Amino acid sequence: MKNIIIIAVKLAVICLVAAFVLALVNGITAPQIAASKAQAELDALSVINKAGTIGERVEGDGAGVNYYFPVTDGGKVTNYIMSLTSMGYGGNLVILGNFKVNGEIIDAKLMEDSETPGLGKKAENAEYMNKFKGTGADKPVPVKKTMLESADADAVTGATITFTGVSKALEYGSEFAKKLGGQK
Amino acid sequence: MIKEFTKGLFKENPIFVIALGLCPTLATSTMVINALGMGAGVIFVLVCSNIFISLLKNFIPDNVRIPAYIVVIASFVTIVQMVMEAYAPALYAALGVFVPLIVVNCIILGRAEAFANKNKVLPSILDGLGMGVGFTLALTLIALIREVLGSGTITLPGCVITVPVISIAPMRVIAFPAGALLVLGLLKAFFQYKEGRK
């Protein structure tokens, strides 16, 4: 009996020390992590938005749009930058997309993902989004591999689930932009 | 003493000879930069956990040693994860889920159980370093072969080298998980053959 208590106390001591050390490291790194995340979003916003003034952040619909920023040029809303969520292969995908009022995709960037390095992770490259640019209004957003040019279709081979996740999010964002239809 | 370091490099290489830690090996060997990042994480965690387990070997009760080791290892992995996310966010984003998976990397628990809890601190440090460097070398070799043949590139920190000819039509299967098994199997066969001829 006494032995069990000694074992339990020793294990508890190890856990307590470990928890204390982790809390200490967390205290040092947490502000840095928050700052670099905010900086990454700010960088991404300036990359995908070429013209106009980015307005106040508006909460999204809770389904696919986390939040969005209306972008105005001369008092009129020209496009929307949205933070979109969908499901990838390894977990949630968070995508920042820039949409014209008519739903056309101007640009997009994959912000957060847990995709497989070397396969789905390639969606983080800026070139990956080229196949979606200009779609959403006159042309539909390519949501199937058969809707892509053969070179683009080859490039997503092996990461079809990632492609579907990204395209569904962008399609949703495009529809959402049409629904907003120019209002702030 | 120096033997404790060198044995992990070739004679008892964790991947090719002991065949420990194959899961992260197969998963992170798609690009050279990932292999180097993963290797650095494993070396740090392996050396730190070996030091602490060697120091605590008389304090940790024998019948709860595995949970105690896991707590020590998991703490160091979490520290690596937080520090990496704060100061090297690009590497953290590239390695993703594989960083927390260092906790269950059999090499680390294996060295704690087989070496650090029976030896003094200095040999344990050397053992951890040797095993970690051996793991990194093997992982980088696999990643180099897979990236060159599978994607036609070599991704190093800060630059990407494109291999001429291969990059036009790379053997995609080598970049897939099946390719990882093929490359690992062939390399292991090669090292076995070399060993057998001695």
C-alpha cells in the first residue's frame, strides 16, 4: 500500500514539474505566435488585394465563411476578402479569398492546413490558386478534376481531397459574394 | 566513450539496422528540408530526454517508468513545437502534424528504455546525439532520393535546386507513400548486403 502511494507521489511530482516548465515556455512563446499569425494574415491581405481600401471586419455566416472584409473604392464596394473554412485531407483548411461583387475570384491563399507535405501541402504555393482565378462569375469554379486543363489536373493528382476542399470553399465564397451583392 | 556516439551512425543506425521510427521516416521524407527539420527536432528531444531520464533513473519507480518517460518526452516535444511555431513558423507549417508525433517516435522511447535508464549522463548524451544524427542522415538520404526522383527538385533551407531532365517527367510514385516503402526497402537491402559481405 505504502509503495503505491510513493509511486503515485513520484509520478505526480514529475507531471507537476513538466506542467510548470511547459506553462513557462508557453508564457514566453504565446505572444510571439499570436503576433506572427496576425502578421501572416496582414501580409496575405496585402498580397491578394491590389486596389481599394480594406474596410471593417464583418462576422461571417458560421457555415463556410468565418469573417470577411468589404473592400471599397471611391465609396463603392468592389470586392470582398473572406476567410473561408473547409475540410481537407488532414483536417481543416483556412483559405483567404478575394472575390469581386459578381462572385469572380481575384486571388486566394491557403492560410492554415494539416495536409501531407509534398502532396496536399503544395496548395500553399501561390501558383496553385492560378487555376481558380477568373472563375466564379462567367465560368464556374472548377470543383472536379475533369473541369481542369490537363496540366493542372496532373498537378493535383495525389491530392484530390485537398483540391476538392479548396475548390468547394472558393465556390462557397463566390456564392456568398453574389448574395452580399455590393452591400457592406 | 566515443563508441557510444559512432554506433548510432552506421553500425546500429536506428532506421536501417534497428528499424525503429519508421512511421515518421516514411511520412516526412518527401522533401530534403522536411527531413532536416524533423531530424533537428528528433536530435533535440532525444538528447534532452536521454539526459533527464539518465538523471532521474533512480527517482523513477520501475513499475511506472513508461508513463514517466512519456511525460518527459512529451514535455520536450511540446517545447520544440511551441518554440518552432514562434520562431520558425515556415518550418512548423511544413512539418505540421509530424512534430507532435515525435512523442511516439519509437527511437526516443527505445533509447530511454534500452540505454539512458542504465547509463550515466555523459554516455547517454553521446548515445542520443549519435542515434539522432544517424536518424537524420538516414532520413535525409531517403528524402534526397525521393525528392530528386519523385519531384525533380532538391529543397534546401532558403533555396530550391531543380534537377535538369528529371524535373520534366519525374517518377511521381516515388513521392507517394508507396514510393517511401520502396526506397526504404531497397536501401535496407543494400545496407544488409554490404554488412553481409564484411
